[in-house]
Amino acid sequence: MIESLRAEKPYRIGIVGDKSSLVPFWELFANLGNERVLGQLGLVALALHDKAPAGEVFSAALDLPVHATWGEMITAHPEIGMVIETTGQQALIHDLRLGLPPEVALVERAAASFFLRLLSSDQMWVACKVDLMQTQTLLKNVIDQLKEEIVLTDKDGLVLDCNRALLGRLGVPKAEVAERHLRNFFLLPETPLNEGEGTSEGGGISPLEKALTTHQTAEATMPQVDQDGRMHYVREYIYPILDDSAVVTSLLCIRRDITSRTQMERRLQQSERLASIGEMSTYIAHEIRNPLFAISGFANQLLREAQDEKTREKLGIIVAESRRLDGILKSILTFARPAESAPGLADVNSIVRGTMNLMGMACENQGIEPILALTTDIPLVKADPELIKQCLINLVKNAVEAMPEGGLLTVRTGLAPSHVSLEVEDTGIGILPETRDKVFSPFFSTKGKGSGLGLAMIKKILDDLGGTVDLTSIPGEGTRVTLLLPPHLAVAKPGATG
């Protein structure tokens, strides 16, 4: 019985009436839908009792044949299985009931109006559903194309939906994320940075926890270290969604990686800071070197003339400290001035071998095993060899100081897509996340000694050469610093012929 009710019977329909009743009837379709809806009914012909001539077309859109009587319509179109009567005249209805074949169903005006309204509503519902699905698909495609991680949760933070970026980072299907708390996927373990503008209020509370607690908009920049020991900066935005009663119904959560933007901002800040430091350092260094030269000269003269051993010891300390201070001043002046590198080409592998031969003794004395992993057939580098050697010495010294109990020191060379790479990796104590972004700042040091200009000088040299410096570190496991150097390109010489 149920299957028979669900079975669709393709009706062919004829309409019986006159123009005065059919025109309003037709307008009903125009108001509720359109002629496309009427065409879906399977209309075959019209029978008008206005003595309309045969062959007249009532609607150019549907192109229905018109007959003078319903009998002629039935005879001309035996496939008709339903007749709709539009006048409501009882006499006509009586004649139709008596004269129509038993297999032809009769639908009176009132019933036809009801079903047409129902059909139109159904068609409108289907159209709305199609539009909604198209809009939903468009919105989903747009959100999935965004690089930001976007998550929609309920008011308690349980995930309702998310975009492709989050699933790609987690490497899981959406089913494993749905209805689980967002803090399992979204919240970073480190506390927000104390950066002033945009920092979350509440003493280091994450924006997610703040939004869940206060139901107010929250945002913050969060530091994150990935599995490779690289530092990332992520901006989290949590927006509560309110209903008409201002009650929070859900949370919109956006997570954006702003590492590149943060790096550019800090480079700009550092450039401005370096400009000021350079001017001040140059002035101070010159002013100090003049009296220092006098102190050192007189101390050396007194040292040569002194006979007492204690006096000679004290003068020797003065001379040694003067030399150390002069070395610090030279480092400051070198850093403050633009790198005056002689134009030339450097063989990175040769520089590594020569440098490690000199520093190999210091490594062995501290229980450090040096390992060279040099790639053959790498191109020359457009740089002063002495500058590359200076960078390598600083990196090796830092690595040795990071391994007081010994370890492995690996120096690698290789060919990146567009650069020659020089890596120095140690198995030392590593660098804490909170100090990692400061290690390239001038005069910053975690060792309590030295000028703190080593890494800052390396970065400055690489910037001048058109290269880059990349640092990865995992506390307790070690640090790797990679220098990406511009290669010497095989550009044709002027006047050369092919």
C-alpha cells in the first residue's frame, strides 16, 4: 500500500473553462511561481467555452492548443488523464462528471487552487533549498581556501565545524575533531607574548580560556615551536556569537600564522635600533680608544722599566685588560660600520676544512667530536672568504660553549634550491623559546661573557651579502644554525659570443 502511494503517475492534463475564469486562474501561477511551474504539470490542451476558434493559442510560452468544447479536447487528446475545471459552474461540473471517461480524473476549481498553491510552495521550497545549498557550498569553498585555521564551536568550546586548514595541520578527518573540545587542537601550551598592543588581558590567560570564561572577544599572539625546533608566532582570535537576546550561542575561532609578518616588523625595529646603536657606538668607541691608547702605551713603558715582580704583574694585568678592551671596541666598530668586504669568490668547503683544522684541538680538549659532512661539487659563493670564515668561527665557538660536557659538532655544506647552505649543528643545551627571538640582537648574550655581537654580526654579514640565517633549536637536544649564501652564477661575460 505504501509503495503504491509513493508511485508516481505521469498525468496528462487538460483545462476546461472560459477566459474570464482562466485568466485569474493563470495569474495565480504568476503570483505563486511562474509559467515554468505550470509547464511541469504536463498540460496538454485547453477547452474554452467562449466560442474560441480552434487552433487559438492561449499562452505563447506554453503553446497549448485551444478547443471549443471539452469533448473535442478529449477526442483530440486521448492521452489526457486529468481535467481541471476553472469556472466553478455546477452545470458544467455536472456534465463533466457524467461525460468524462472513467479513467479521466476531474479536479474542481477549489481543489485545483489548493493543489496549485501547494505545488507552488513546494517549488519555492525546492528553489530556496537549492539556493541555500549553493550558498553553503560557496561559503565552505571560500573558507577552505583560507590559510587561517577557522573553527566554529558551541558556547562551551565543543567543535561544531572547521575548515580544511585545521584538518591539514592535524592530519585527521573531520569526524575526529567534531564534538571534541577546541583546546585539544587549538590552544598552544605557551603563554601569550607580553607585547603590549593586542595582548590578552588577564595575566597570560590564553584568548580561548578568556573567551570561554568572559564570553567576550579575545585575541593574543602566541609563540610556538614546531617539531623541527622552528619558532612560529600565531595570532589567535576568539569571537563570541550572540543571539537576539545577547546570549552566547557559539564561538568563532581563527588562528593565523604571523611568523613572516612578525619577522619583518622585528627586522624593521632592529634596523632602526641598529642605526642608533651604530652612531652612538662609533662615537663612544673613538672617544674611548684615545685615552685607552695612552693608558696602554704608558703601561707598556712602565712594564719595561719596572723591576719589582709584583709591580710587573699588576702592570701586565693593565696591559692585558687594555688589549681586551681594545678588542671589544674593534668589534663594536666593525659591527657599527657597514661590512667592507672585498669582492671575491669563496670556496665554502675549503673554508670549512681550514677552519676546523684550526679549531679541532679546542673541540677535542672539551670532549667534542667534530664531524664534517661536506657536499662535493657545490658552486662558489659570492663573498669575501674572510667574512665566511669569521661567521663559521663564531658559530663553532657558540656550539663549543653550548656543550660544556662534550657532544657532537657537525658542520655541513649543501646546495639549497637557490643558495649554498652552511650548517653548524651541536648537541648542546639548546635555546629557550623565550630567548630565541633575541639571539640575533646586538649585545644580547646568555653566557654572561663576551660582547653579544657574534650572531648579530653573522646576521648583518649575511644581510649585506644577500643571504639569510635560519636557526632551529630544541632545549636539551641542541641547536642548528644554517647560513644560506648566494652562489656564483654562470652569467655570460660582456662581449662573449655563444
